[in-house]
Amino acid sequence: MDVTNEILAQYLKYPKLFGGNVGTNNFDALSTPFDILVDGKLPNDVTAAQLLCLLYQLGVMAVPSTLSTVTDITGAVLDFGIGKLNPVFKNAGCPLKVG
């Protein structure tokens, strides 16, 4: 949680959009399926616990189809990540993904 608090402090001081470039001058900001993100941004009142769950989601969810031209993550890689991250996050209060 200490690391998450530091990430949050740095983000709130220098906010950047979550998302990726899908072409020249074509940045796609993430929103769905991440309920906490609005137009690719975290709200100013986000808590460290919410950010921790967002980081978990980013680590175990498939890449949104709009960004699939940038990277392709296979099911086997996602299952491996879930297997490694679920034990770490099991007491964090985040809904865990089943591989």
C-alpha cells in the first residue's frame, strides 16, 4: 500500500491520461471497463485502495480491442499473470479475476 500511496501522490501532482496511441495523433483514453476512469483520468478524490484495484485490473484484464493494434496479450499470458497476482491481491478488497 505504501507504493500505491506514492504512485497516487505522483499521479495527482502530474496527472497523465491512461490509454495508448492507436495511430498518428490518435490517443485512445481508457474509460470502460474501468469504472474509476473518466475520459482516461483518475478523479481528484481517488483513494489509494481504488488505485490499487485499478492497477490490479490493468494487470489481469485483456487489452481493450481499441488498443489491440499496439499489443496482443494471449490468454496464456493473462492466466499466468492472474496466477501470480491473485495471491498478492487476495486481501486487498479487489474483486479477483478467475483465470
